Amino acid sequence: MVRNTELLKKMNTVSREIRMSAFRQMHGEMPEHFRGKKGMCGNQKADNGRNDFQHRGPRRRRSLSRERLLVIISDYPDGINQKQLAESAGINASSTSEVVARLEDDGYIVRKIDENDKRATILKLTEMGAVRAEEIRNEREGFLDEVFSKLTEEEKQTLSDILDKLIEK
């Protein structure tokens, strides 16, 4: 059985590669926001942590960053350092820093010094953060269930296989 979240991640990967290729053809170079990132031809993981399915302008984008980071942090019960978080989310360190500061101010996360590397900070969810991360997961699953409800399991598998072929390229 193909999970709806996996289909979305694959679709995002293919969509990103198409946008990058179209930009290169039109302008002969990579757009600024893609520079330094690897596309499908550069061994990008299909699961890059991006969840841009509800992007509705700059304000919504920031909200999605917060939500995405909360969900990623929730995948690491012992905590995650900020550099790993930025890499997992596919965003730059300064953007991560801004969002992390807001999440901390709002009481969703706490920062602790990494005992193995005193220069690094480990990020952990508070109880409120864990609850919100679970809400986000449930909201996302509900949205994806609705989007993909028109497809049979066989059609989802076919779509997944086609996306895999496009990703392998």
C-alpha cells in the first residue's frame, strides 16, 4: 500500500526538478533559491522534508516552515541539533535560526547544550510542541487522504511507480 505522504514527497521532488530544468533552459543558470541544493540528478533524497502543498504566499510559507520544523523535531525524541534540522528541512541556517527562535519564544521547543559538543545546541519539543506536532501530522494526513481519495490503491501504486521513474531519470 502506497502512503499518501510518500506520493506527495515524490510529487514535490519531481515538481522541483521540472522547475529547476525550466529555469535553466530559460535563463542558463540556477535560480538563487536553488543554488547549493542538489536536484534529482544530484542525489537529492525524495524525502527532503518539504511540505509545500498549502503554500499561499509569504505569510503561509513562514507558517509552513514552523510546522515543518516542529514535525521534523518530533522525529527525534532525544533532540536534534540546529544544523541537522536545517539540512532535514532543506532551508538555510539563518532561516532555521529565525524560526527556531520563534518556536522557542512561543513555548514549542527548548534548547539545551549538547553534552558531546558544547558549541552545539540540541532542540527538543516541549509538551505543547509535541501536541502541536501531532496535530500537524493529523491535519496533513486528513488533507492528503482527501486529495488522494479519488485514486484506487492500484492507481496510487501506478502513480508512485511513474514518479519513481521520473526521479531516477
